[in-house]
Amino acid sequence: MVNANEVDNSATLNIENAISDENNVNSGNKPFAGLVSVIIPVFNTGDAIRACVESVTKQTYNNVQIILVDDGSTDGSGRICDELAERLNGRYADHKSNGQVGEDHSSISETVFEDDQRENNRISITVIHTDNNGVSAARNTGLKAAEGDWITFIDADDIVKDDYLEKLVSAVNAFKAPISSKDPAITDHKAHPLMMVTMTDRIAPDTDMSGYYYIEHGVLNEDSHVWGKLYNKEEVDVCLGTDWFPVGLSIGEDMLMLLEMAAKMENKKVFRSIPAGSYVYTENEQGAMLKPYKPSYLDQITCWDRAEEVLEPCKGHISDYVYVRLAEIQIMAALLVAGKIAVSSRNEDYSDAINKIKRAIRHALKRNGAFAALSIGYKIKICIFRLSPNLYLNMYRKWKS
């Protein structure tokens, strides 16, 4: 077994005919047709991962590296990942296992298969097994194994339609500016490489956006998820470093990644929107925010506190509405956590969490226009909670029951 920290070296062993950076880069008149890496973090997803992987293998764009990062699953999901690699290959071309594990008890297996029914089809599957370190660490591990110039993320319980990658790559080729800093077509400081394509219904299609524009119309307008997007790995590495996602947060880590990237890009038009529809999101009944309260749910508050820190240097470059919208979200996030407490066991002491909720609401309400921006329902909730948190929790509990 190979330590996940060394996966950047191991992942190259079975990728045939690797394409160099220069050949993979679109120079304006040569459409990009290089390798796209699809990173899928896996944690106790059961059979859902089968449909997810199958949907990727059916893509009309077929120069694909699938990276499955088993984040310490305990339900057999890791075994299913290995079985998928073996079945899709038709043979286990190479299973690297010598009975040893690294310090983090991680291992990697990789296999390459070809679909004989498609000419020039190239798909690789890499399976990485790690301890349970959270989704951010899993995605960062996947990035180290990524061979492609462009990266997309898919959640293991979601699927994508056959044209998902083709639509994203087509947007790359339609971008009017050079798509890589290595592109010789870059002739002045105003030309910037494409950094990300987002598949969304929150922004008009085929809009080339600056970082500031994407903050206001994207991240703070419900396009705050990491999936449904295509990322220029070289450019994002320069922007964020090789670990894109903040480790230690269980909620909001993808929003912070997008927000930081957009804030650093400032007025540079390096983001492009295309219509939504090819990514099929599945509502997870066991998802984090649908389970009873636990202390990690305070990350719902923490992530938006950090978002405020990221946005602070942007003042004067983005509209005041952004900060009002941020305060509104902070209030709603705090009340969401309060709701989780209300429907959880009454035998626990939630005083620390309630105090954090109170501080978050009090802080957000200092923003001029924040209270006025709330719906009438949230205004009533805020008034009751500030009058008496216990009264609010009891009323919410009775309403839910």
C-alpha cells in the first residue's frame, strides 16, 4: 500500500500517454481536449457511489480521470470503490498492495480501463483510502492525485448527465480570453486566464465574471457549492495553494473556498457561467444539517464569520448589499443551529451554543439594513429569540412536533 501523501507520484503509474502541460493547454485556436480529473469524496455512501461512478463513465467527453477518495468509510463503501474499479476495467490491471500502510493508515489502488465501443476513449480510476479526516481533507487528497489540467468535484450520492463534462469543457473553449497563464496569446496585463466555469441558474448564461461580480451574484446568491463547476488546476493552485479547502470545518468549507478565490481575483474576469441542468443533486436524508444537533453544527456560524473576514478587504469594490446579504445569512445560519438544538435531547447542556448563537445574531444586527432585509417570518423569530431563547426553543419544538 502507498501512503496518500505520496499519491502524486503513484497516481501516474497507469495513466497511459500522459499529456504535457503545453499540449493540454488551449492557446486560443486549439480547443482543449485534454484530461479532466473528477474528484469524488466517499464516506459511508453505500451503493449510491455505484450510480455516481457509472454516470461519469457515460460522459460524452471521455478523457477522464476518476479519483475516489474513501474517507475512512465504515459501511463497506471503500470496498465498493475497489470493486467498481475492477469491474469497470474488466480486469484489475494493477492493484498496488504489499500489506503495508503509511502512518495515516492510507492506501491507494489504481486501474485503467478502456471502452472498446468508443474510439480514443481514455478513462482512469484511482481509489485512495485514508482515515476519516473530513470532506475538505478528502478533496485536498484527491487534488494531489489529479493529473488533469481541469478539475471537477462530484458528491458521491449525486449523479451527472451524459453531457456534464462536455458542457463544462465547451465553456472553456468558448472563453474569449486565454485559459492558461502559459498561453502565448496573453499579451498584456488585462488578459487573464479562465479560472472556473460554473453551471448555475443563479447567473445569466455565458456571463464572463470578475471575482467581485461572482461574490455578489454567485457565492452570496446560492451558488456556494463546489460541485457543478470546472476548475483550472494550475490557476487555482496559484491562487489558493495546493490545498484548496480549509480543514477542520464540517459545514461551509466549499463556500469559503469559492469566496476566497473570488476575492483574490478582484476585478479580473476569470469566471464563466453556463446553464444548470446537467448536475443532478440528491437530497441526502442523512446529511449533516438533517441530523440531531452536535457541536460541529456550530461550523454553520463559524464559516460565515470567516466569510466576513474574507470580505472585509473588498469594501469599496463591491456593493453595500453584499454586506447586508452576509448579515442576513449570518442570522439565518444562527437560527438554523437554534432549530437543531430545539429538536434535540433536552437532557443536554446547550448553554455555550446558545450564547454563540446570541452573539452571532447581535453582531449581524449591527449591520445597517440587516433586520429590514429579513422576511417577516425571520423578523418574528429574531424578536422572540432575543426576548427569550428558551421561549423560542420551546415554541420551535412544539411547532416541529
